[in-house]
Amino acid sequence: MKIILSILIIISLQMCSQIKQPENPKTMENFTTKNNPYYSRTDRTKLSVPNSEWKKILSPDLYAVAREADTERPFTGKYNKFDELGEYYCAVCGNHLFRSDSKFSSTCGWPSFFEADKEGVAYNRDTKYGMERIEVVCKRCDSHLGHVFNDGPPPTGTRYCMNSVSLEFVGDSEKK
Ligand code: FE
């Protein structure tokens, strides 16, 4: 009888340990960086990772924008109205892209910057949808970030129009 009781207790303990706690929003937000072996904020070595691999790692929203050049709906992104001091990194690979000093209030509906980290971004000609635009991609992982236009404020006159989902912000107060 004692043995049966012991077995029952062990089984019930195992069942309890298998019940997963629901993940909080903060954890979900960091899903990409925690399960992404390519993510680094210091390594700038060029990556060559196929989309089949990124699809397993990235959230569907980030994959659609970063790897399929989708655009998030205007005025919906988490960094559209956001003015904390810190650094913006590529949400796919961790490459440094922008400093908050270059962010400005744009009415276009997407987070906008007048200057990018020259080592962080690269450019492609984009003629989709009958428009002539310049696509901005991450220099390290080639992920789509947004587009750049020549109607920005001083001192550069440049407007980097970015998708929030492609960016990962780290505040100055969070730096270790
Ligand atoms: Fe990247």
C-alpha cells in the first residue's frame, strides 16, 4: 500500500511539473532574441541564413516584414510614438542600426530617423508597385527594414522610414 501511495505521489508531482505557466507579454516580445542563435549586438560578421531557417526562428509578423518586405500598418508600430533614449538594433540579428538622437517625430505613421549607423544599413533599388524607392536593409543579415527618402529634417534632409517590428530598442538605462 505504501509503495502504491509513493508511486501516486511521484506521478502527481510529475504532472504538476509539466503544467506550463502562460508566458507574459514581455517574454513573448523577446521571443526572437532568446531563441535566435544568430542574434548578436557585437558581432558584425555578415550572415548568410536561408529563409527556411529564419522562418523557424522569427515570429510570423517579423518574418513577413524582414524576409518578405511586407510593411506594417501605419500608426500601429510600437516605436512610432516613442522617444526614449537608447539604441535601435535589428530585431532579426542584433546589428546596431540607429541611435535615438537621430529619431524625429514624423507624421508618416512609422518610426523615422534622419541618420543611420553607416555600418548597420545597406541599400537596394526598389521598383515594386510602380514606384522608384530605395529599400533599407540590415547590412549584416539583409533583412528588410523599410525605405529611405530625401524629405527628412536637418541636418541630413534624409528620412529613414522604418517598420517597428524590424527594430529592437535597448534603453540607455538598460545597458550593462
Ligand atoms: Fe539584421
